[in-house]
Amino acid sequence: MPTGKVKWFDEERGFGFIHGDDGAEVFLHVSALPTGTSAPRAGTRLDYGIADGRRGPSALSAHIIEAPQPAARVHRKPPEDMVPIIEDLIKVLDSVSNTLRRGRHPDKKTAAQTAALLRAVAQDLDA
């Protein structure tokens, strides 16, 4: 059974192409994917059967061998590097909490910096 990587796949249109390990370009229709499988991203390794279609080779009964990791996960910080970041975030949030307890909102600069910090840490955790 031939193998290859998804070159591109358009989820709206329901098709894309596979770049076979032998160098051949093979048409991939959503109907060739296993039931319940979401659209494969570029770089997903597949094995598949081939049939001659109206416009050239077409993949039949494709199976996902390996899905690529999201780029964010590849660059994810190790847990031991996240510990001091989270501890510093707790200190910042504690300071904001104390300001709020006194019946005041933080000034615009502090609020913007805290929001940016929260977004950055959330992105690192969600990666």
C-alpha cells in the first residue's frame, strides 16, 4: 500500500492532494478518509489505495499513519521553565487583587500589561 504526505487539503471543498513517497501526486477526496476523521492538515502521513480517476490517480480508503504536531507544540516550553512564569503570574495577579480589594481598578498601563501577560501565559499553556 503506497504512503505519502498530504500536500494540501481544502476542508470546504472536501478534497486535496497527497504527495506520494514515490513522487506521484494523488487526488484525495474526503470520502476516502475514515468516517469521523476531520480534514487532514498538510504534512499528515497517510497510506492509501490508488484507483484511476477521471483526471488521474485518486486515493481510496486512506488511513492516517501520523498527524503532524502543531507548530506551537513543537516550540512549547518545558514544564520546568513554566514554573517560575506561573509563580510570577500569581504575584502579579495578587497585586491586582489587592488593588481591587481597595475598591479601585488598576491603572490602564497595569491593566494592559496584566492582560498581555495573561494572554501570553495562556498561549504557552494551550500550545
